[in-house]
Amino acid sequence: MNMIPIDKQAHFWSGATICLAISLFFPPAVGLITAIVLGALKEVWDGRGHGTKDVWDFVATGLGGVVGFVLILISEALR
């Protein structure tokens, strides 16, 4: 069975957490954008010799941000 690598899981949960945390104080779109931008900056940092640059890490972070964003929208719709 193919499992999702733990590194990608960490990126996913980081993106979701960033989005949800920022959305406590700002509109949800700001949380989503922040998660995506921080995911991109992390890969730029890695590409400058501080880790292994991987586009799939960026995708996983962004996807986590999207899931966090959707959860917020669902939560707001149910109020």
C-alpha cells in the first residue's frame, strides 16, 4: 500500500494550521493566501541550500491551506 510520505503530511497540516490560525484574526482569504505564500517561501529557502526544494511540498502546503479555507467557509455557512 502506498502511503503519503510524512513530510507531505507535515506540509499539508502546516498549510491548514496557518490558514486556520490567520483566519482567526483576518478574513479567510488572507489565511489561504498566507499559507500559499509561506509554502512558496519555504521552498525558496530550501532551494538556497537550507533543505531539499520540492514542488510537491509546496502543493501539499497549498492544499492544506485550501482545506482549511473550505472548512472555514462551511463553518460560516452553518452558523
